[in-house]
Amino acid sequence: MATTHDIDTDGQDPALEARAVSVFYGDKQAVKEIDLVIPANKVVALIGPSGCGKSTLLRCFNRMNDLVAGARVEGEINFHGTNLYQDDVDPVEVRRRIGMVFQKPNPFPKSIYNNLAFGPKVNGFKGDLDGLVEESLKQAALWDEVHDRLSDSAYALSGGQQQRLCIARTLAVKPEIVLMDEPASALDPIATQRIEELIFELKKQYTIVIVTHNMQQAARISDYTAFLYMGELVEYGPTDLLFTNPSEERTEAYVTGRFG
Amino acid sequence: MGAESGIPHSAPLTFRRVRDLKERVIGWALFSCAALSTLITLGIVGVLVTESFAFFRQVSIVDFLTDRQWTPMFQDPHFGIMPLAAGSFLIAIGAALIALPLGLMTAIFLSEYAGDRLRGVLKPMLEILAGIPTVVYGYFALTFITPLLRVVWPETDVFNALSASIVVGIMIIPTVSSLSEDALRAVPLALRAGAYGLGATKLEVSTKVVVPAALSGIIASFILGISRAIGETMAVTIAAGSLAQLTMNPLESVQTMTAYIVSASLGDTPRGTISYQSLFAVGMTLFIITFMMNILSQWVLARFREEYQ
């Protein structure tokens, strides 16, 4: 059984609440009956060795697993009192309200401006698009670097800039929650640092769930950490506690670098 | 180990002349195979050029390009390519209007919507379309499509450009759809995931992200399809007729460049006469047009290639 420490939601409703979530790829069970409460306006890190199911769990939170042929999700994930997997829930709306940033920067082969404008346009945004683009780029700390070349191809940017562009693109849709799947794993240390600073800023307005391979990163940026191993949640609690005084032996072995 | 390969340790190096010679012979044999097809192509172009040259000594290029009549068999022959070129383009445009949208939509369906099993059934069926002999398409146009057209427009000629356009369009759908589908499927999944992650629907992902990203391949497939339509011979000879007239009315009979070459080579045109040489002048024109379209499609592919990362 997993150890779950006190999660302080500051009296607010949790942003997301997973109950007995299991994910199957065909016959293989990748995530095993996980319960997890994601408090609002915090950063929650999902850590664990490769193949432990952390990315799979993350993709459940905005129904990206729907797009994987043969994937099946059981259990429920509550978001404002509604189960995301209820029959009448529209996955397109779920993904608009719960955004995602991917492991490798994946800007569209369009201009910087149109990368930003895509999300608002498909969601029927009527209003000051230029203003929204500027605001989102500023939020992602990219505006100063690109404001004079918005019509250039996004591919002209460096890897780190592209990833911040992808974050800006996600923010332009005004989600409540941002899911990040190892957003800095393809970047150099300096670009990684900028992404981390950005996450620090963003948690003032957004709830962030981040999957990371990098334990120092989890320790630096997250408020809560969940350690997954072989599809199971082993331990979940405040990051400080998990890294300094874990209750589970497997957690201690992993965070001290004895395996994984 | 020297002992294992049968060469004593202290043996001096052998000279490799014999082996070198063998390698060289094989190299030359392979080169001649490659050279043969190139030479054949050059030979065909050479014949086209010399015979056309003979033609253009008697008919000026200006007349060829500006005369509005093509009447090589008349007492007073006219050799204006315009009616034939117009016939070819009329049919190619009609075929493109059918094949480009249908082919692209088929490609989008196969690449973005169809599951693996459905695609496994549909793709081979589509490729059968490309395997039907073109003469069959010609008779299909003449005996099935033209009567239907005459129900709608009774004034339709028995031989008409529209029925030929329709079958040529059907004929080139597989060219367009299969090349476009390749281009669509080459778009990285990460781009689709990114768009879905922003709350795009499947239609928006397909039309606003995947199609623009694959645009160069799609345009190249269009150009190749049109180029095939211009070069198409048998179906248009049967269905569109052999009346070389400058018209844009698809219900009338037209003669294409290819159809002229067929009808003129079937008759016994004596060698060395001007009508014999006119065959090559028309062939040359056709060759230049399709050649330029191929170059254009190569250029489009290279110029607009999206560097996905």
C-alpha cells in the first residue's frame, strides 16, 4: 500500500483528484490503482525510474491517452466535481482546460505568432489576439527575445526558446492546470534553469504537474512529490519530507540514488 | 592469424592486379546497365529534337505557337499547336478539379481518420484503380459516362472533353492520394499531440496542422497528377474525339496532343512528310510540358520542405 502524507490544500478544493486510476496498454497494466490529490496552485512532481508509469499517469489527467491505440483507463479523476472519464465529457474541452507541455519541444512549422494564435483560434477566441500573444510570451519569459520577429518561423529558435514557446502556446489557451512531461530533458543546463525559473513563476497562477527524471529538479521546483515504481504509487507527500525523511524504503533507495 | 588464412607469416605481399581487374570489370558492367537507360532517354530526346528541327524548318515557331488552327491534312495545312494544347489543358483542368480534392480528402481520411484495418482494405482497392488499363477507362467514358451526360445536357457530343476529364480524374486519384498520404503520414506525431493538447479537434488537427506541414508533398502530388493527366493518351483518344478545335466548352469534342499523335501514327503517314514530322513537334511540346512540370514538382518539394524536428 502506498504511503500518502498530509497534503495541505490550503482549504481550497484540490485541482485534480485521482481515484483508483489504472491504465492498460492491451493486456499490460502500466498504472495500478493510483490515488492522488493534486492541490491547486502547487507544483507536484511525479518521479520514478523509466517505465514506472509516471508519464502514462500524467497523460490521464488531460485524456491524452485517448489518442493512444489500445490504451484503456479505469478509475476516476475528478476535476471540479466531474469525473474526466464520464461518458458525456468532451476530451477536447478537457485538454483546453488542462494543458500539456511535451518532452521534446514540438512547435508547429508556423511562425512564432501563429504558434501562439493556434490554440486561441481553435477554441473560438474573439478578442485582442495580439495582446494575448504578447501576454503569453511574457508569461513564458520569451517576449524580450522574440518581440521583433514574431513572423519568423518557430524553427529558427533555439531548443530552450522553442520549449518556452510551447509553454507560452499552452498558456495562451488559459488553462487551469499545466501538465509537463519532462519539459527540460532535451535541453542544456542553462535552458533547463530558465524553464525551472519559469515554473516557479507560473505556479502563482496555475497548478502544475511535472514528470521528471531529474531528482534534483523535483527537489528544487516542486511542493509535493509522488514516487512511482512499476506502475504503483509508493509514496506521496511534501517534497522536503520525501527527500529527507521518506517513510518507504524504496523511496529512500531511489532518492538517494541506489537504483533507478 | 596468418596460419589460419593459409598464408605463411613470412610470405611477401602478393600483388592485387587480378582482383583489381575483376572489380573493375564488375564496376564497368554495372555502369553500362545504368548508362543504357540514360542513353535510351537521350536517344529518344535526340530523335524528337532532330525530327522537330526538320519540322520547324518548314513551319516557323511563331506560326506553330500562334496559329489558331491545326489542319495538317488539309490542302492548305495549318500547324498551330493551340487547339491541341487547349484540348490537353481542358481535359487536365477538368481531371484536376475532380482528382485533387478527392485525392487529398482520401489521403486525409487514410492518414488521419482510418484505423489500421480499414486502411489495409482501402489502400489496395485504391491502387487497383491505378492498375486498370487506360483503354478500359476510355470505353467506360464513351459507353457509360457520355450517355449519362447526354441525359443532363442533350447537346453533348458523342465524343466530348467532359467524359474524358472525368475518367482521367478518376485515373489519377491514386497518384494524388497515395503521394499526399505519404506526405501526411511523414508529419511527426509530436505535432499532432501538441495540437490535441491545445484543445484542437481531429478536424482542426488534420486541416490546420498536418495538412500545412505536409503542403510541399501535397503540392508535388498535385503537379505529378496533372502532369499524368496531360500525358494520358488512350482514354482521351477514345472518349474526347479527334476534332482539333479551340474551345473551352467541355461538352464538345476536342483533340489532345496525345490523341493527335495516336491518330496520326495509326494512319500511314509517309516518312519525311510534314505531317510525319509534325508528330515529333507535338511530341516535343508534350515532352517539354511534362518535363517542366516534373522540374516544378521537384522544386516545390525542395523549396517548401518543412524541416520537422
